[in-house]
Amino acid sequence: MTLSVWRYAHLLLALCSGLFLILASVTGVILAADTIAHKTEPYRVAQFNKITLSQSLSVLRQKYSEISEISVDYNGFVTLQGMDANDNDVNAYVDPLTGKILGTPHKESAFIKWVTSFHRSLFLHETGRIFVGINAFLLLLITISGAALVLKRQKSFKRFFAKINDESFLSRYHVSGGRLALLPIFILSFTGTYLSLDRFHFFGEEKIQHKIPLQHTETKRLDLAKMPTFQNILLADVTKIEFPFTDDPDEYYTLKLKDRELVVSQFNGNVLSNFPYKATTVFSGLSLELHTGRSGIIWALILLCSCFSILFFIYSGFAITLKRRAVKIKNKYTIQDSSIIILVGSENGSTLRFANAIHKQLVTTGYKSHLSYANNYQKYDNATHLIIFTATHGLGDAPANANKILQLLNNVEQPNIIKTSVVGFGSTNYPDYCGYAKKVHDTLKNKKWAKQSPLHTVNNKSLIEFTNWVKKWSEENNIPLASTPAIYDKKPTTLKNFTVIDKKSDNESTFILTLKAQNFLRFTSGDLLAIYPLNDSTERLYSIGRVNNNIQLVIKLHEYGIGSNFLNNLNIGDNFKASVVRNTGFHLPENKSVIMIANGTGIAPFLGMFTQGNKKYYYQLYSGFRRETNLTAYYKNIAVAEMQKYHLKGFHFAFSREINKMYVMDLIRRDSDYFINHLKGGGIIMLCGSVAMQMDVERELENILKYNNFESLTEFKKRGQLIADCY
């Protein structure tokens, strides 16, 4: 059976029985705790499992003038009903070796009776018991399907309990916790199913009928201690003993044991009738003990934990499913109209999230991109690029939505040359790291129509490793993509309230907002502010400059820009909700000389970084704008002030639409010697602004290094000397 079939069966069963399992688990926790509480009561004597009936009954007979019944419950508490030496009625827990009264049996509380009744039948009587039995059986099937999924994942029984290295907390502990709780939950569900069937006599009804021969009056009565039958039976094997009412030979002891019922002569102890229970009856008693935890306090504790674990599995299972389905695929262009095809093999939805982020950027910037699952691979008449993102499930296996692509690649040829790139997602903790992505990549090697890029792998959803691929692919194909790691991180879950405290603008449709968080908030220059202008999943990110402990944003107003128009419509005093996204990859490096390069609104984080510096460190700013405006004058004033504080060594502005037009690249070319010495000395270059600017700057730096016979810019990147936060 395929992985997807097992998974959908597992999910469908959980959906059908989820509510009942929650109710059953909660009541199960209460009942298990009650069982544990009873087992801690001080009514069980030491060495109980070694006491024989002859030892106990001979003492109790002497201690009490009349005994009608003795019962032994699942805790090993011995209850005696009869009369004491003073003819007082007795119904108490007793010490079976001394006859001492240990306590009075207490009635079950009304609450526990209520919980028990609800657990067994949901207060629906026989109909409820049928419903409970069906759901117990569904839990059994869920357990079996869950075990099958683990086997599929781990590849063999030998590896069933091998380490799980899933990057998601819920996914990891849903699997590893499920393996530990598998046997207890299987026993719970199996015994629950069996008890429900037995309740309706599915296995037949036990009718006990003794055939007792006529008794003759004995001249001499044997002492209880000397009767062989009582010498050979342990008190722990007894559930109830019914005593003879009189000395009449036709009155006898009835012993109800766990596996049979005996009728024993009161004169000589001979067994008059031995009625073994059917195997189904014995198993019913065992099932009751296992299902309720009565067999021992340790088992009761295990069942208690199992009930809690079921609640966790229900939550984590549905959370994983919702996460897997959270990312929706939306295509603006058809397959045949699209030049860029993105295919995804995603097991839990995280790989799809990365692919969707790339797809949205491409569409936003005007490229015809189409996103689909890998199993939908087909002939593409107009495609120029094929990107395949795929996770690896288990030990080198395909995700369920990518398990057909290898066959499809071999069967479907493309009519044109297509540039291909395969990105594998996995964990190096597994021996088959990105194993399925390698299979896809190797299959494409044999395709004449495929112009391949090297396989790129991403370990544990590393944002840094993924953006490394983004940069390479963007450079190779001259298609701008954002390379800021935080952009590809998941949406913040907690939104904070912010108040607009200042607003500046110019005639170039650029404006500055200064925001104050209404509650304590940890942030620094280089982090990102995530806003949700449509109050839905539509997210926009803006670089933060920390100025006077407030957030300062520099925003370019676009006519149809959702985020920029939302922020532009805010006035001083207005409040809105947003969240800070930590962007640690673009924080100001400590103890380093830094050149900051920006264009347009990319200057925002640098305006805050100046104030974070120290006068013994050197910072240079290179920034490009279209025209000189009141805002660029504001930037200059800040720069001059920071130079006077020795926070900034110098600044250089280029204006591309003024009479003496100049670009940032011209400034870099002019100061090429300074840039070379800066990199040679271990200095850092930070870029913020458009991706197009980033590509132009990197191209210029590469030319300068090559002209001066220095190592390539790639080597400086590897050493972390070039940091970019571009969109």
C-alpha cells in the first residue's frame, strides 16, 4: 500500500473519531488517575501474593463468628462481610493474616460514576456502547495505520525505533512519541473493542452450571488449614469466596477464581465441581484489567500518559495537516503561457512555502511563472526555466506528491532546451540526505533538452542555504529575486501595536514613518517590519532603522502598491498592528570596518546603524538617489551629525537625474582602491536596496578585483564579507 493511501487512511480515521477520542482521552485520564489513587491506599498487606487460602481462612474463621463472603479486588484489598465475636455486622477491609480491620470500603464518588458512565456509553445506554465500541475500533485502525506510516518512513522493522531527525517539533514528536505510545494505545484500543463486543455477547454468553454429587454427613470435619484445596490456592488468584450458611452437608464453599469457579466441600475440602471459564471469559477479565490499569500502578501510569499522548497526537496530527495545506497554490498564468515552471515535492508543506515565495516574486516582477506539484510534470511548449524543489521523505523516498516525476521525466520529452535547477530539502542527520532530489537531478542529466545547473541542497530548512541558491540562480539567469533570508521565513504569529509618531515626505513619492511600539519590543537596525495591509495573509516587509529607540521606515509610494499605500494613508497618532521579523543576517557586524551601500529606500537600516557604532570603528556610506530632495538633505544632516560623533567616517551620495548625473557604481569605480584595501583588510560590505542594484554592485566589484588580480568576489562572500538585504 502506498504512502499516500496510509496517510489518507490515517487522517480519515482521525477525522471520523477525533471528537470521541478527545472525550475518551480526557475521561480516561481522570479514570486512570482515580485507579492510581486507589492503589496508593494502605489496605494491601505485605507479601500478599504469597498468602494461601488455608493461611488466611483458618485465622479469619477464628476471628469472626460468621462470614458470609470474602472478596479480593484488583488492588489486593480483602473485604470481609460477616459478624464479629460480639455479633456486630462487619463489612470492612481486613488483614487476611490477622483479621484486623484496616478500613471501611468507601463508595465510589458520584463524579467518578458519572465519568465512568460517560466513558463507557456517553450516557446513551446501549446505543452509546455501540458507538464507543466503533470508535475504539477506529482508534485501533489509527494505531495500525500509524505504525505502517512509521515503517514506510523508517524502511524496516530494524529501524523502527531509529532516531527521528525531523526539523519540525510537532512532526518529530508526533512520530517519535507515537512509536513509544504505540503498544499501550494498541492495547487500549484492542481491549476497548473486545470489551464492547463482549458486552453484546459477540463471543457467546458464559453460563455456569455446577453438577454437585449428593453429600454424606462426615463424622469428622477437617481443619481449614489442613484442607489440600485451600493449601494450593493463593488468595491473589481469588476474586470472591461465598461461605456455607449452615453446617448442612449440602452447603459448600463457592470459590470464584480468575480462570474458573470451584465448589468445595466444607467438611473435607474436596472439590465437588470444577467449572473452567471459557477462554473468551478469561480474556475478557484480562482485557478489563489492561484497559483500566487495574493490573498494577505502573501500568496505570502508562495508561495515564497514553491518554495524554492521544490528546497530543490529535492536536499535532491536525496541526501538521493544516500546516501542510496552509500554503495555497495560485497561478496567474497557464502552464502553456508560462516561461518559468516551478514543481514541488513537499511532504509537510514547508518546501511548498519556499517554492511559493519564489513563484510570487516572479509573478510580481512581471515573469510568467506557473507553480504545481511535481507529479503534474508534463510537456511545456514555452518554458525556458524548470525549477524543481523537492524534499526527501524517510530514507531517500519521494514525497507523496512527487513520487511519479522520475517516471514522467523518462516518458515526457520537452520540445525546447530548458534551463533546469533542482533544489533538495532534507536533513544531514539522515544517511540519504536529499536522496530523492539527487535521483531527480541524475535523471535530468540524461535529458538532451535539459541545460542543468548544479544540484543545490538545503539542510534543515536553512534560510541562509536557501538564499545562497536564490543568489546563484538570480545571477545565472539575470532574474532579480530577493536574497534576504527573513523574507523566506514563516509568517510571524504575534502582532504588536504600533503608533505613528512622525511622518516626513518629499515630492519624489518617498516618505519616512517613525513608529513607536506600544509595548516592550526587541529589535535592531536591519530587522524587518511585517505588515498585513489587507488583514489577511498578504504580507509586506520593510527594513527597519532603529533611531532613538523607535522604528524608522523609508518607503517608496507606488501607485498600486498595497503596502506603501496602506502606510502612506497613516497619520501621526494612528495605530496599526505589525510584527518584527528578526533578520540576524543583516545586523551590524561587531568590531568590523563596514562600507554601507544603498539605493533609494535601502538607506533605512543604515540610518539606524550609525548610532549603534563606536567612534573607534570606521563606517562609510555610499548611497544612490534620483534627485536631491528635502529627504536626501535630511539624510545628509544625519550623516554629518554622526561624523561629528565619530560614528561615521564619510558619506557619498550619487544622483542619477541631476545635471551631473552619477550612479553608485560610478562612486565604487572612483574609490576602487579603497574598496580593494577594505576587503583585503577583512572589512565588511553591506548592501540594501533593489536586487538590480545588488547585481550591478557585485558585477562592478568583481571587475575591480579581476582587474587588480585579486581573488574573486565569491571568495569574499564565502568569508562573510559581503552581506545583502535586497528586494
